[in-house]
Amino acid sequence: MTGRSIALFCVAALAEIGGAYLVWTGLREGKGPLAVASGVLALAIYGLLAAQQPSSEFGRVLATYGGIFVVGSLLWAVVFDGFNLDRFDLVGATVCLVGIGVIMYAPR
């Protein structure tokens, strides 16, 4: 269950971050309506993927996804925008990963 859950979080993050990026570039960088429409479709796919999580606790899933989104956004910025992470980015990302581990996967 944990492996499937983590994979879903990662793929959902890719869909949401990629979708938001397409909407951003479509509107702010003049890439046009096709980029915006593609982004909206990717965001819809994110919602569908997020709903496939094995846990039925929406708040816990969304809180965990928030941490994945933070880490994924930083990685996206490095790959697509040439962003350079500093030690505070790395510490913050680590805190997020530890937090989501506790929130989602701690034994209850």
C-alpha cells in the first residue's frame, strides 16, 4: 500500500505542477490558449489521481500531498527554470518529507 501511495503522490505532483506551469506560461509568458487548456487538463488529471489514494481520509491525503508539492515544485524549478537550491531549500524540503512521513505513514 505504501509504495502505491507514494507513486500516486509523485505522479499527481507531476500533473499538478506541470498543469500549473502550463497555465502560468500560457497566461504570463504568452504561450497561448493551447498551453492554458493543456494545463487545465493536467490539473483535472491531478484531481483524478489524488482521488485514487488508498486512504479515505481527505485531509490527511491533502496535507501529505502539500509536502510532496513543495518538494516537487523545487525539483521542477531546478529542472525547468535553472533554479539553484540553497541549504534552506534543502532543509525545508527535508522537513516536509519528514512531516509527510509522520502524517501519512506513521502507525496508528
